[in-house]
Amino acid sequence: MSVIPLYLLCVLPLLHHSCAQSASFDSREATIDTVHHDLYNGLATCRSVVSSFLSRIEQFNGQVNAIIALNPSTLATADVMDDALSVGNATGSLFCIPVLLKDNYDTSDMNTTGGNLDLAGSQPSVDAPVVTALREAGAIILGKANLHELALEGLSVSSMEGQTINPYDFTRTPGGSSGGSSASVAISFCVLATGTDTVNSLRSPASANSLFSVRPTRGLITRAGIVPISYTQDAIGPIARTVKDAAIALTVMASTGYDADDNTTALVPESSRDVDYAAALTAGSLRGVRFGLVSSFFNRTASNETTPVNQAMDAMVARLRTAGAFVIPINESIYNSTAISSLYDVQRFEYREEMGSYLERPSLGGIHPSTLNQLYGSGKFLVIPSQYEYVTTSLASSTSNTTYDTVKFGIQNLILTLQQTFTSNSLDALIYPEQINLVVKIGSPSQSGRNGILAALTGSPVVTVPAGFSPSTSDAPIGVPIGMEILGRAWSEERLLQIAYQIEMLTKIRRIPQFAQEVIEVSNYDQVPTVTADRGNIPKAYPEGVL
């Protein structure tokens, strides 16, 4: 009599669930491929995969304060997917992939707070289109991650959740504003997470957590159903531990296509619609690639905060050249992040109007203010002192201000200058550190030294990759992560991801935080656990309800 191997028994419909339950899924550094391998080979159930991530959240969230809320229907959703798996009906590129959403993405089954206490009862009746796309691709929405309140800065502290902590150095911030998302991915609370980016907010936390992120070309992904700041500068995208996972997630997020609720989606050329960004990742090599190294996006003054960044970038440039790439210094004086931000950042003009439109939508239910002025009049908010002027100016400004058109014209000139830089130097991409110094300490006035404004204003795509670590210290046992931006021409996401993949394979820099390497016991859940915010860890430097 022939014997059927155990792994084949496990894929038989009636036996799959019991066989796969016998072994716990190890969620540390799990990828889409590793989750699917274990699911499709009968080594895990969807419930065991989800339970593994929930167990890590229960074990470690108290150390980083990254999660605002968990989705109470997560286990029930996993059970439905196990039923589909048992009859051979597992479909979707993200089937049973646990995803955390930054808590400024609308969800019909969870409140969307933006990290703001006055929005604690705000309940959308419909998902944001990109959330719908993630669910339709099979993703399991585990819950919502903390962020810098209303995504306005990069410290990742909010009145709703408190201060999120960098998992590589508990004395530092995780970057932001998508700091909860990135800390969660770094510790393996999920396979991937979503973020938003108005100036730096996908790239800063990816850089500070040894991760990959994609800020897409303006218009590639609809921003409808996302708590807004700026029509001109807002973008959304994925954060992941590998380029491939980021590419698969980008493919799903961009599948929303044209959306009348975000007219920038009409800009997408036909050649950039329905692209599978993971399909051609392995094509080509770094040989012959022409990088422009933006010299003014560095601080070459030696210090404990700047020198590690310069050393990591110098080492990266050397490795790129050894791999056959050309690295051309770009010394044009216009590329000064501080000056560009001062001259052309349009958030102040657009914030009040954008938030007013969001808060007044018929699909937004629950208890919430109807205007931005009401929100800031409630006393239930947190604004860091360095942003008092920004917020108060925003509350009195609009796109009808006489200077708004002048600033927008300046942005068009900046876009033209950037294209001239690409053309005159025959560049494939610009490279530079995301931040000229290490991610700042908790309690700092702001997340200083970041270089994201160029892409934010020009609408250019950027893939962020790990570039290195600072030397280890007692506070940072394996060092503080350092990231590099790879900026391309509009609609060049496919090419940028190919380049990022080659760099990932060449350098293999990503590391898991030391404490998160621990193997933990996976709980057998009857229901989804709850998380408790540590609002008591808000630094005294950031008084609540003060503007």
C-alpha cells in the first residue's frame, strides 16, 4: 500500500486545518513568499499565521507603542480564508498577508483617528479605495498603526496613542509620520504596512527602521479616503522588509486606477496602468546605471549624528561603483532642502480646505468635528511647539491667498530644473541620504535634517532602501539604521524598483532589531486581543491641547 506524505495529507481539504495547526508559524522577518509557502504546503493555516503576528504584538508592543487598535474581525477573516484554502480557492497576490494600516486610512470596520483624540469616534462608512484593493487581493487588515498626529511631522507622537519608540534605539524616535507603521514592520508585527507622505513620511521611518518604501509618482495611487494635508504634496504607498514585498504591495495599491475623487489619477499614462511591479525585478543589473549624487543633501561637518550617515553613504557609493554603476556628483545650488521647503512648501495654503472637505463627507460617520478649526478648538490634540506657527497660519490661510499661485509657479520651475538635471547628466536616478543626521532623539523639537521635500514638491517617485547602520552603542545594540533615497523621473517606479532590488541583493543591509529576534510562544486565540496605548509616555516638551 502506498503512503501519502504528510505534506500532501495537509493540503487535502478535510485535513489541512488540523495538520497545519500542529506547528506554529514563525513570523520573524516573514515575507509574502514565506507565508504563501507555508500556507500552500500545508505547514500553516491562515489562523496560525495571524495568531503568530498577534502574539508578537502582545509580546512587544508595550516596548514600542506602535499600534493604535487591532481589528476585532481578524481571526474570523482568517477562518474564512482557511475555508477557501481547504477547497483550493485561495486567490490574490496578498492572500492571508497580515497588513497594518497607518491610522489615516479610512476603514469601514475600524475608526480612523489620524492619531487625534478629537477624531477618536470618527467612523467611515466605506473603505478608502486602496483599502478595498488590499482586501480584494486577500490582505488581512490586522489593525491601525500610530503616526505623528494628523501626519504633520516626523516624531510619531500623538494625543491618541502617545510616543512611538524606535525599536533599534529606545531613546530615539522611529521617524515619521508613518512611524508606527515602520516600527511594526521592523519588529514583524505584520508582513507589510501602509504609509502616507506629504514631505518625508514614507521615507523617513523606512530609513530609521532599515526598511524599503515607495513614494509613487503623484497620481499613480488614489488618495481618496485618506486623511489629507496637501492636494499638491500628499502621496501614499507601502513599507516592507524586502523590495519584492514592496513591489507586490505597490501593484495592488496602484490597481485602483482612475478615481474621480482624486483627479490626479487622470495623469497616469497608459504605459503605467496595470503594471506588475514585481514581474521584472530581477531584470538588468547595476552595471552602467547612472546615479546623480546630490552633494548638497549632506552635512559633512563631523559629529556623532552626521558622521555615521556620511560613512554609510560613502560606503554605498563605493559599492555601487564597484558593481559597475556610474556616480556623478550633482553640485547645483538649487538642491537645498531647507531653502526648497521655505520657498515652495504649500501645506499651509491647502491644509484647512483639504481637511474641511474630508470632515464634511457624507461617508464619514461617528462623532467628529466638521472643520479643522473645530478640531483645534476642542483642546483634544497635540501639536509640537515647533509647529505652532504652521498650524495657526494654516487655520487662517487658503488657496485663494495671493501668494499661492506664485509658489505653485515656483514649483513648476523646480520640476523643470529637476528634469534638466536628469537630461544634462543622462541620469537614471538621483541618490542621497534620506536624513543628513541620525533619526532624532525622543523629545527633540522636530525631525530635523530630512531631504524629502524635493520629491514631495515635484511629485517624483522615490524608493527608499537601507544604506547602513551607525556604530553600536549601549542604547543601539546593532546601531541606528540609515536609509538612502533613489529618486527617478515621473512614472519610473518599475525601473527604480529594479535598481533597488539589485542594491538589496548586493548589500543585504537589513537587520531585525536585537530584542525582536526572540522566538515567542504563539497563543491560541478565541478572540483578537486588545492593545492599550501608553499616552503617559508623551514627552513633556509636547504639551497637549496647546497651540
